[in-house]
Amino acid sequence: MSLLTEIEPLKQSALAELRAAADLAGLEQARVNHIGTHGKFTSLVKQLGTLPKEERPAAGKLLNQAKTELEGALAERRTELELKAALPQDPTDFTLPGRRRTLGKLHPLTQVTEDIVRSFRKIGFVVADGPEVEDEYHCFDALNTPADHPARDTQDTFYLNTPNKTLLRTHTSSVQIRVMEKQPPPVRIIVPGRVYRRDNADATHNPTFQQIEGLYVDKGVTVGDLKGTVEFVFKEVLGSDVKIRFRPHYFSYTEPSFEIDFSSSLVKKMGKDWLEIAGCGMVHPQVFENVGYDPEVWTGWAFGFGIERIAMIRYGINDIRLFYENDLRFLRQF
């Protein structure tokens, strides 16, 4: 058998032994057997000089390729076995109390966000994420927001001084575009994240705040599905006595569009019967066309709301700026 015909069978034998190693000791033995100083494959490499001059380039190329593949398989199996060796040998009960008390507390906005995410996950939603520094296409154009829309004015949006006119996203809706561009329907996501708007007119507005977006796309999705989801989540987060109502509104990326009001004992403590809390609607057909979905086949809804608004209602806070001042006297209450 010539050296050229020996390379492939020997490589396959070495790969099989490396991948079958049950532990690090077995892997080291397999390495020594094949690619160690006196290993079978190393011996084959040493025979390269015995070949006729015209056969050496082809044989050398095959040997180098095989050696690279073997070294890669060795590194991959070593990583797997090191991870396995690092795991505890006996089952661990991570619910047992620790010996030390946990230091610190979750920020109230984090607590509210986690509660909202937990509610959505109960009904099959997954969390998606995207960049806070966005381009105009994902933040506006793809969401059916034309160039002359007020939201695109520098008085409302933080633009960055870059050649491609990037900006700080004004809503987490830009992530729904990125998700739909990457995957076919059905889609069921929620998008918590920080957004930015030039708005600090009063104690209920801040230039940066947290928002959560929900998007559901499938065949036969209706406004009834939207209302049922909204009602379920708000009752989970704000109490079982919550009542909601939809009012017609306008958003460029949904049609029809609605504002959501809700009523509960928490609202009545504020001296009001109803309080506006979110915007929503059925995804505009043009948005579906922009991401390559057929609006004749797929329908969907989207809605978004500010997490600070939920936290302010839940905890009876009247100034949004308290969340961002890092005052321990405030934060220790949660």
C-alpha cells in the first residue's frame, strides 16, 4: 500500500478514536497513539521524504489537511471532556438556601420587567433583542413611517453625527423588523429594552425609558387574540381586578390601531376611572410586505408600553425620574 492511500484510512481511524475517548486520560492516550512523537500518523508524515519528488506536493497537502482535521477534533473533544469533568458528580439542588444572604436587590424596573416577561412566557412568547443604536430603515422606513413623519424630526429623536445617519431607537418596534427579516412566520416574541426620545416635559416623561414590545404573527390572528393577550398579561402584573378597553387611534405601522386604557383599584387610588397604558393594533400590510411576508396569508398584532408606567402604577410612584437617580433611600423600598 502506498503512502497516499494510507492517509485517509489512518485519519479516519484516528478521528474515531479521538471522538470516542471517554475521559481526558483516554483522549491523551489517543493523541499519543496517532499524533504524538511516535504516533501512527506522525510516522506517516516522516515517510514523506521517501516519496518520488513529483508525488511529494500532493502527499504533503493531504497530510497537512489531515493533521489540521485531527488537531481540530482533538481540541473539540478536549473542550467537551473538560466541561464534563467540571460538572458536579452528584446532583445539585439549586433551590437550597445559601449560607450567606444575597447582597443587594433587583431594581424596581427589573422586577417589573421580569414579571411581564414571565407572564408572556406562560403563553408561548420568547424574548428577542436588538441594537439600541439603529438606522432609519429599521426604526422608521420598514415600519411604514415616512420621511415627513414628526417622529423623524430632530426635535423628537436623538440622531448621531455619523455618515449613515444612525439614531438612538425611539421604540423597540425596530426589533420586530429585524426578527421578521431573519425568520419566516409564525412569530411570537416580546422585546424588552431601553429606548430614547427627546421628551422630559414633566414628571411622567424621561429622555430614556424602558419599553416592551409584543408581536404575534400567524394565520388567522385577530383583534380578539390581541385583546385576550393584553388582558391576561395586565391581570398577571397588576391584579385580577383589571379591566381594559380599546380606543381607536393612529399608528403608522398598525391598521386598525388602538390605545389601551385600563381600570383597577390601583387606578382608582389615583383618583381616576381609566388610565391610558399602551398602544397596539394589527400589523399594517405594508410592514409585512417590507419584510417579505405575504399579507394575504399572514396576519398579526403588535403592542407596546412603557415599563416605567407599569411600575409607577404598581408602586404608587409619581415621578419617573426617581428610577434613574440611584437614590438608595428610594431603591431600598423595593
